[in-house]
Amino acid sequence: MMGLTRAIALSAVAVLAGAATALAQDSHVLVIVGLGGDHENAERFHRWASAIVDAAKDRYGLPPARIVYLGEDPARDPSRINGRATRDATDGAVSRMAAHARPGDRVFGVLIGHTPFLTALKNGAVRFNDSKGDEHSIFVSGGFAEVLPGQVTILAESAERRRDIDVERARAALERAQKRLAETRTKEEIDFTRAQAALQRAILRLRIAESGPQR
């Protein structure tokens, strides 16, 4: 169980990048920590949960109102933990997220000290560190992420490493999507959903390609 829980916690930040896109205002994060059983495990679970919460806020720019952390002991860290991880608190957190979420918003849940999970991926960036500590970024478009004991598997509809992204092609796609969305047409003449998706993919590709070394 410890290996599974560690796999879930350490992979969550990477999966978060794919599940919650660069548009932070459209994303919500719910972290639920189970019983640690002893002081050492409780501290470990809290450390992992805090890393996810901090990454969501500081790295991906989600506002605090869209991040909920329910833990075993809220007094352990009142600045991060919003309440006890009870059934009622969880139901309440999910209900509040549902009330504030808009169509198309992304909700990413992380269970620490629980069971394996499967989550759907939207357009976004998956970031991870290799054995040398170097960070890599991959653009993914749709698919699923599965977390199992000691293993994280991402099945994406399409994926591009940062160095494989064609910047000029992405810029051209961005211009085409912006032009289509700016034109005055009826819904019968243009599929706005497809145009918006194309725009988002182009923006994300450019952000990844221009964000750092070509790995």
C-alpha cells in the first residue's frame, strides 16, 4: 500500500498538468487524504498532499478558492487543509465545486492513502523529471492517466515532446483558429467547439515549445 500511495502522490503533479490545462481559471483540484495510521505515515501523506496543493497554486496558478484539501487533522496545517476528510465534508466539497464549475471546467481529484485511480486527460502539458533530474514537457491531447502500484501510464490520443513541436505550424494553426472565431458566421457555417479546441491546442503547443530547453 505504501508503494501505491507514493506512486499516486508523486505522479499527481505531472498528471495534474495534463488534466488541468494552462487555463487555470477553468480547473478545480480536490485532494483527499486518508488515515495515516501512525504519526510517520500521517506526516508523509500531508507532505505529499501539500506538494500537490502548492504546485496547483504556485506552479499552475489556480486560485485558492478552486483548491480543496481535506485531511485527517486540519489543525496540522490550517493554511492548507480546508477540513477533515469525512464523507460529509467530501460530499460538501464536491457539491460546492459542482455549483461553481461551468460547462467545460476540469475537476482533478487526488486520493492519497486510498486506491488506484483512472482520470481523463484534456489538452495540456505533462511534466516529469528523469533519473538525472532534468525536466521534460510533453503536449498531450486527450486520453487517460492510470495510476497503479509503482507505475503511472498515460494513454494520450496524441503526444508531442517539446523538441518535436513545429512552432511555425502551431503559429499558423493559432492564426487560423483566431480568424475563424473572429469571423461573423452562423453556427451552421462554423463549428465553434472545434475552432476553440484548435485554438487551445495551438496556444498550449507554443507555450510548451517556448517554455524551456528542447527536451
